Amino acid sequence: MVRLSLAMILCLLMVTSGCGKAPSESSSKIKSQDPASVQNKGTIGFSALTLTNPFFKVIADNMQEEAAKHGYELIVLSAERDVKKQADHVDEFLVKGVSAIILNPCDSNGIGPAIKKANDKGVPVFTNDIKYDGDEGKVVCHVATDNYQGGKLAGEAMVKLLGDSGGKVAILHFPQAESCQLRVKGFHEIVNAHNGKTKNAKIEVVATLDGGGVRDEGFKGTKDVIESNPDLAAIFAINDPSALGARAALEAAGKADQVTIIAFDGQQIGKQAILEGKILCDPIQFPDQIGKVTIEQIIKYFNGDDVKTEILIPSKLHYKEDAEKDPLLKG
Amino acid sequence: MIFMLLLLVILFSVLTVKQQHPTGANAGDQVGKTILAQYGKGARVLVVTRDTEEDRGFAQAAIDRLKAAGADVLGQVNGSAIDARKTIESILAEGQTIDAIAANDVTAKWTVYDRFPSVGSAKCVTPKPYMWPNFLKLSNLMSVANQTAIYAIIAIGMTMVIITAGIDLSVGSLVALASVSSAIFIRDYCGGTEASVTMVVLGAFVGIGICAAAGAFNGLMVTAFQIPPFIVTLGMMMMASGLSFRLAEGRSIPELPSAFFWLGRGQTFGLPNPVLLMIVLYLLAHFVMSRMVFGRYIYSIGGNEEAARLSGVPVKRVLLAVYMICGALAGLGGIMLTSQLSAGDPKFGLMYELEVIAAVVVGGTSLMGGQGKIFGTLIGAFIIAVIKNGMNLTDVDPFNQKIVLGAVLTAAVLIDRLKRHA
């Protein structure tokens, strides 16, 4: 009976690994017709922060497409925010002999030893979206949204909204993430510049709360803010989920018409909310661009071109008019 | 169990057979010979490698072989494709031509050579590839053992707890608590990156001690107040996690001296320290469980607690000790993880309790208590590690991996059931 169960497990395993194997088998066939080494220039390993967040899925899909165009195969693994798991992924990439490694570091410091290991084996490491902070290993190039510029755009949208009347504003922050710090910094800069110019229509930031970047924290934070500031005019949320949490709190308190929300990101749910008028506008990120540009840098690197150490992709303001043009959204 | 592990090893060895590309001195020598045979003794050669130890050996051997035969080594690139471009540019600027490029598999794949019409990647001469499974590479086997060591060490304590018919859900959070508390202790009281070796050892014991205390608390609640272990340790899981986030203020703590990294990243006798520690602890635990009275007490409590008490086993003291050992080993795991990843972090250890319980159960220990072997757990931990590693090496989709691991766990419990009824 024990043997039977063992056989069962192994069958299952064969089936699953069989499914996974199909693409790599076909690629090794290409390799064996050797002049076609142009066809397969090697593999690139990508360990994503998580694939359950659509943002990173879009990055992964676009990288896969772009890599295939240039004759590289991209292996995608998901570290699910666990830095040890990500370090293990790097080990496995090195065993497989990948040409390059792309990471969304799960921890800006903790991934250092793994990057160092790749450096020692001569495998170049690239990062996108999340930057590696330590000094132990070396990253060739980092590609991300220009969060500082995006924060400024959010500030400009806020000035456009409240520039003539002034009003109280709350910020739903996520201070742990460097990207969000930059967003809020850019936002403050524009708002402060406006306040310096005007006398009566000052935009006053009355509260900065940790919205955790998630729906329920955004909901709770906003509830508290409208308790203490019943005359709140607007909220700047550092991403879409916390903005939608805020919106739910405003609706529950009957203040949805009084308080306008400006968010950040431009995920599908965010764009949908803009279309429905729940969020005024988002400075949107372009994960597809992030993915493509990252692969382009790898191609450039192997081509012997100089590669910049950091590439920032500017974000753009996305209003209801833009959302209406989007064929992917339901009206 | 060991039979199944062997089957898995064979399975993944077959599935991961791939072309391997040699590098290092022998390969360099071979490439040198090939170039001499193809282009004659007057060949003008460029040697292109990366700046790694193996590649330097490759380059040196190739250059020695070529020079000994009188060939002309135009230049040597030791770095990236960008360096290769610069070197080729300067060689061409001097009006020289390149007959051949001595490269290894990786540098030959660079596209930089095609920028120059007179060079082209067709001029690359690379060492002959051979077939060997990726899974059976020494570096892979080492990294599997290294990746498993922490789970396996925590699983020792968990095996003991489960043999007493208990469970400990708090180990994952205790990993984080040990990591954070020792990192903070070293940062605030021992001078952070300047801390001496003695202080590092002290810091590690502070983390382990706190976790042992937490384990003792679990044990006390279970024995003195008869609260089910599931509930007690669930409570501890939340408390320890909350406490570590609070202590670390939600951030990671990288201010650690390099002496701290020896445990997780160093090597002794050619084996990574975590693996060595794992082997020592398993031998010790096996001795305790099979040769010592304490071990026999643990089995008898799991078999029938009432009968054990009536026959004079100090049930409460033994249970307290078992939960304390489990906590302390989770703390040790946390210290090792901190050492491996060079920072203390409250996010460490997430879901470890499930990984560890899975290893124990797959290893044949019964959740009903009274049955199980320490080495079974070690094999269980390796079965899970080998499946994970093998699936990553064979490019199984990340979502499918979860399905397989879940199925393996269920099947292991099924086997446990069938055995009992058979």
C-alpha cells in the first residue's frame, strides 16, 4: 500500500514537471542545430517580488515577450516577498547557468549576499521597481518609475483642484517603501511652492497616516481622519488599494462628495475607479515599459554598450477622459 | 522514506540533464590547443573572460598554451562586454586583425563581437560541452543542503513536540523574534558593525534565550493550565510576530558585524556551516531520542499520557522541556537566517511553521503522537527541498509548484493513515 501511494506521488510529479518542461525541451532542440546559436542566446532568470500583484505580472509578461524577441529565454519565479526564497532562487539561477539575473529585491538590504554570489560567478544582476540599497553586491542597472516626478504630478493635480479655494488635505502614506517616500516628497514640494505664492488659498496638509498601501488600512486611517477633520477637502493616497479603502470610508461616512481622492499607480482597479469617478486622477506607472526597458538594458550590456546605472520612467496623469478611451475598462 | 528520496533524486537527475560548459584551467588549455590546430602557430588571438576566479584560470591557461606555441595574444579582456568592446576597438584602431577569440560559453554568447564586421561571433572558440544533470552539480547539491538546514534544524524540536501529540505553531514567529532581538541587542549595546566576536556570541544567545523562554511559556500553558497546544502556540505566534515588528519598527536591521555572518555563510571542512550544524544536531537528537531516558519519556507521553503519568514519567517537566527545546531551536534558526541574509528582519520566518510541520509529517512522524523518528524528519525535509529545487530547475510554473507541494503533504498523511489501519 505504501508503494502504491509513492507511485501516485511520483506520477503526479511527472505530470507537473512534464508540463513545465515542454518549453525548455523545445528550446534545447533549437540549440542542437548549432548554427542557430543566434536563435538562443541564453536564459535570463527573474525572481519577482510576487506574481499575485498584477503590477509585477505585467512586468514579467512584457519582459518575457521582449526577451523572446531578442532570442533569450526568461525564467520567471515568484519569491512571494520572502527574501530567503529569493536568495534560493538566485542559487538555482546560478546552477542553471543563466546569462543574467533580474530581481525585485524582497528586502533592499537582505538580498545583498545573493547579489554578491552572482557577482562572484560573473553573472550580471539587474533590478526593477525596487532598488537594492546595500553596498555588498553590484547591480548593473535599476529600472523604475520616476516616483519623485510622479509625486510632483500628484501635487500639481492637487493644486489644480484646490488652488483657488485652498483646503485641508490628508496623505495616506506607506513610509516603509522608499518609492512612497519619494512620491510624498514630490507632492509636498509642489504644494509648498503653491502655498508660498498664495495668501488665502493655502493647501494645508493636516494629517499624514500610514495606509499600509492596502485597502483595509486605508479604510481605517481615513475613518479616523474625517473624525478629527470633518472639513477635509482632499486625500492623496500613495497607491490604488489604499485610495479605494479611503473611498469606502468616505462613502460610509457620507462624505464621498465632499472629499476628493488623488491616488497613484494606475492599476486596473484604479483606472476603473477613475472611470467611475471614485478617484479624481492617478499619476500612472508603466509596468510594461519597466519590463521592456529592463530587457533592453540587458541586450545593450551584452552588446558592449555603456549602460546607465539607473533609468527612471516618467509617469503621466490619468484623468477620467483618459480612462474613457481605455478599451479594457467597462463603462 | 529514504527510498522515495532516492527516487526523486533519480527522477530530477534524469530530467535536468543539460549541456554543461566547462571553464577553468583545463578548458582554457583545451581552447588554446583547438585554436592552434585551426589557425596555426601564427594565430592572432584575443582572450575574453569575465572577472571571476574560474575564468581567470581559464584565461591564464589559454594564454600560456598559446604563447608557448608562439601565437600572438593581441589582448585579454577580463570583465564585461563593455570592456570587450573597448579592447576590440583599440586593437582594430592599431590596424591589427583578430583571427580567433578564446572564449567560454558565456562570453561567446555576448553579442558585442557582431558590432565589428571584421570580427563576428563566429570567431569564438569555446571548450567542448559535455552532458551532466544540473541537479547533480556539486554546487546545486550543496545549495539544497544549505537551503534545507534551517528548516531541518527547527524540525528537530517540532518532531519532539509532535511525538508528544502536541503542535507548535509559533516557530515561524520565533525565527523573526530571535532575528530581531539579537540584531537590536548587537546594534544598541555592542556597537553594531564594530561589535567583537564575544559580543556577537552573546547577542546570538540573547535571541535564542528569548525564544527558549517563549517556548517555556508555551509549555507552561500546556502543562499547568491544560490549554490545547494548538491554541497556546497560535497565541504565541501572533504575540511574537507583533513583538518583533514592534521592536524593529517594521524595518530590517542591517547594522551587524561581519563576525556575525560566519555561522550562516562560512565553511568548515569544505561544508557550509549550517549543514555541519544540522548534521551535528541531528546526531545529538537521534542519540537523545533513542538512547536516553528523556527520549523514551517523550515517546511514552505521546503514546498514552495517562499511562505514562501512572508509570512514573514526569509528564509536566518533560513537556515543558520539549516546548522549550522547540523554541530554542527556532531561535537558532532565526540567528542562522539573520547571519545568512546579513540583517535582522521581522518579516523572516513567515509560514515556516507550515514548512517545518510538513517536513515532520512527510518524514513519517504521526500527528497522533507516540510515533516518529528524528532521521525520518531529516529525510522529510530533504524530500520537500529536493522537490522544490527540482521543480525550479525544470521550470515548473510557480503556481503549479504549490499544488504539487500540497499534494505531497496530503499524500504523506494518507500514508500515515493507511499504515495505521493496515
